[in-house]
Amino acid sequence: RTFVFIATGAEEYGWTDTEFDWAIGAWYAIYEQHPEWIGKTFGYFNLESGGDIGATSVIATGVPETKGFRKSLLPLFDEAFRNNQPTYFHATEYTESFFTTWADGINPCSAGIPTMTVDSSRIDW
């Protein structure tokens, strides 16, 4: 299989200063620039806000098809952070909640592409 890596910034290269700027660029990428990805893409892995200052846990969310993969990743995150970051709180997985609309991965998800997001979180958030 072919892997495509997309590095985005400035709100996923969408228009800034709009209410939903994080979603516009990602929507454009899947529906306008690369509609051929719909129905052919094996999966979409979104690293969202990784490494925020003050982050104390890792959250992995996604569609049901990615649950097994997410569960296999979280112990690896736990081990890495326990070895390198003593103040780290154990990884959290929201297995019962569906993918969030507050991340740009919602667009490939809405196009039928199995999607998962790994995000850092803060206990006081």
C-alpha cells in the first residue's frame, strides 16, 4: 500500500479567522483536491495538538474500525511516557465516543475513510 503523509499548519491550510477554520482546509483537501481518495483510502491517522505544554495524557479517538489499533498504541505511549516523563498520567481512550468534530479528521471520516486521532490532553482542560 502507498502511504501519503500530509503536514498541515495554519489551521490545516484553510481560511483563517472563520468560525470553523480547522475544518475548511481539510474539507478542501479531501473533497476538492483529492476526491479520488474517497473509497480507496485504507485509513486516516491524525496527530492533533501533539505535545501541548502541560499535557498530561494521550487520548486516541476514532471510528469503530480503528478501535483495535488504538488499543494497541496506547500501551506504547504509556511505556514511553513512563520512562521519559514521570509526571505523565496514563493514556486515556474514549472507546465509546465517536470521532470529534473539533479536529480536521472529521472530513475524511465523513467521506467514509476510517479515521483515528491521537491527541494530547491536560487534566485541567
